[in-house]
Amino acid sequence: MHIVHLITRLLRAGSEENTVETMRWQLEAGHEVTLIHGSDADPFWDMNLPEGLGRIVLPDLVHPVDAKHDFRAIRWLRDIYRTLSPDIIHTHQSKAGLVGRLAADAVPNALVVHGVHILPFEGVSPMKRAIYLAAERIAARRTDAFVGVSEAVSDAYVDAGLADPEQIYCVRSGMGLDRFRNAQLPPDWRALSNADKDGRRAPVALMMAAFEPRKRHIPFLRAFARVANRLPQMRLLLAGQGPEENRVRDEVARLGLEDQVVFCGHRVDAEALFALADVSILTSEREGLPRVVVQSIAAGCPVLAQALPGLDEILAHDINGLILPADNMDVVADQLIEVLEEPAKRTRLSRGARHTDVSDWELARLGSGTERCYRSALGKQELVLQAKLA
């Protein structure tokens, strides 16, 4: 089969990594695969995309809502689809999901699949929610199947009236987990953790998240200031890159947290940071099922996370982490203090993390699971066609 994947931005984040690994499996399975993405792309991927992958950059495919560029993107996509004549169009992310499915009328026989990596209509204002839902309902008319990264995300599309239950599939994000299970401390662990000459170190918390507004670094830092005052020797590691980084750095300086907060940048040894950390923190207002939570648990690092749909599919409250209220950063700060001040609790949560079954997120299941979704949806599509011809 010829499979086209469409994604808005090709950054170094969860949805992109998930998509790339899916394409890698499909190429190895003998399919022809083409990736279409906007011009917002990390140079990392120039040398790290799968061999044999077709790649098309579409400059008019932009992240912000922009009527001129969006209509141009739809027009260009129609031409590209006609030229490629794909068997399957698989869209990812909100903007690509919308324009990519609206353009799919150019190839009426193609199976159209939308990957739901995040719920765009959750954690936003009522007006934005209404706009997102209206746009999704329009795109849903040209969607044969939806693939969600968690059961909760998949169910949310049904509950919102965007999909019929028989259109919905769940394929969890696949990733190589062995390196997290067997992680060693990073070479710079002493500097990161404020260790003394004898190797004794202060407690370490880790937030591994791209610097973007929905990750809520700044609201968390304002609550974290109280943690730093209580535990002045501790370190908070912020690992990631993104457009909000300068604003976050400015807030750290304004709060006087330069001695407690360490900016790590994008680390290729993410597993080593989890091995170093006593706890990892997630304060996002919107996610699908965050890969960092699975990776943290695999590394035996308990997670403090604000409630998100599907989070309880990997996190068991007070067993391998804590699921905290979505709208209260002070509770996050309070629980962080408690975990860091109580070694017995920290040890119990870490043990729970190490004993958590994360096999559903193994990399090997990602490609084969997606393939099964395609085959099932194609079978249903064929039945519909036969019924129309009868």
C-alpha cells in the first residue's frame, strides 16, 4: 500500500516521534510511505528519518490559524494527493488533521485516518472549544477511522459526537523502553544534582517538557518557589526546547530561582535524567497520553501529574505516582515537598513504578497495531461499498 502521513510541525516531540516510528515500521513491512509536513521542522530529522521515506515540505501548512495559508494548503494537498494517489491518508495534529482531511475529497477511494495524539478541545476556553469542535465535525465527514493514543482520548471523540464507536481504535504510543529500564546516571550528574565531593546529592525533580504554553512551566514555577524556599539545596531540572524558553528563563530570574533551576536543553540521554531524578513532574493542561510518563515509570521514577484524560491508564495514584487536581499548582508544590521530604514514600512510589507493566507501550506494538486498524477500517469500507452496489 501507499500510505501518506501528514503532520503540521516536524519537531522533536511526542506526536512526531510516534509518527516517525510508525512510518519506519511501515517501510520495513514493505509499504510505500510519504511524509508531508509544514516548514516548521527541526533540523534533527534531516538525518534521522527512515531510509526510503518520501518527504514533501508544504510551506503553507502552518501551525497558527491563517485563512490564506490554510486554503492554499488545502489546494496544494489536493494536487499532491491526486499525483500520489495514496491508498491511505493518515493525518496527525490538529491543523494537519483539518486541512488534510478536507483535501481528501481529491482521492475519494483513499482510506482517511486521523491520529488523535491530543484532545484539542480540552483545557481551552469555551469559545475555543466550540471552534475546535465545529472544525472537527466538518473534518469528521471525510474520516473513515480515528486512532487514539489512549482509551480515554478515543472515548472522548465518541462522547463529543465526532466519531462512531466502530470508527475508533486505540494504539498506544510505542517507544523503546529497554534503555529506560536499564538507565544509568548521566556523566554530568554531579553538576546537575548539586552533589558534594563525596557524591552526596540534594533531591532532584525533573520536568521533561517542551517549552510551550500548554505545558504550564511558568504557573508551576510560581508554586515551586515555595518548594525551593523549603528545600534550598534541591534541584529542578527543566529538559526540553521550545518557543517559551526565554519567557521561562525570565520567570526563573524574576523569582530568584537561578540556584535551584537547571535548564538542560534537549537531551539525547533522556533516560539518564529519569535515572537521576527522585520524581518527575507533569503540569500540562492538554495531552494525549504523555510519552514522558511512560518513560519515567519504566525508569522507576514516580510521576507527579495533574489530572489528564487517560492518565490513569499508566499511573496508579499513590502506587507509582500521584494524580493531582488539574487546576491547583499549590497542591503540586505541597505533594512535591512531601515526596522529597519522606524517603520511605519516595522509595515506595519508585518501587511501584518499577513494578508497573508498560508492555502495552513497547515499540513493537505500534506499527503492527496501526496496521491492524488500517486493515479493519478497509474491511468496513469494502462492506459499505458492497452495500451501496447491491
